[in-house]
Amino acid sequence: MKYYHNPRCSKSRIGLKFLKSKNINPTIIEYIKTPLNPNEIEKLLTLLDMSPYELIRKNEAVFKTEIKGKDLDDSQLIDLMAKEPKLIERPILVINGKATIGRPVENFLKLID
């Protein structure tokens, strides 16, 4: 079980607190400190059943300068997420080959119940 976490993000902290309240202690991956490579991002996208664009945080400044209004393909978006990990939506919980984004945290119940 893995939890892709950014401790500076309130939603990510809330998600971790929620899991701990259920006595779930996942392996925490601080993906801002240790960025994911493109292959890891592709695997996450498959588990989430999402496109790269769907996984991107649209309010980040780098989205507005590097992505918005540009015609980028999936590979380019994945490379940007690898280069700028704060673009990746969070938090993400992965359990037994399935994943979900904890927005809202109740999404985690799909995987832990």
C-alpha cells in the first residue's frame, strides 16, 4: 500500500489522518522530494484509469505557463509531471493494483472497505 503525499498540502495531510483513523499505515511517498519518473507516472495513470491531463493540478502556476492553451500530447504532459511533480493531483492511495485520488478523502473507502 502506497500513499503519494505532499506534507505541505492540507488535503494530503487530511487524507493521511483519515487513513490513520482507520488504522491504515501506508508506505508514504513524498513525491515532491523524490519525483516520479515518466514510467511510474504512466503506471499510476493506468491504476487510476485517468489521462495525463486529468491528473494535472490546473491551479498551479506551472500549469498556466507551460500547459494551458498549448497542444501537448500525453507523453509531453507526463514528462512535465516528472519534471514538475507539484503538477500531480494529490493525495493518491494505491492498494492491491488499484488507486484513487483522495479528493474527497471518502474516495479512499472504495479501496479500503
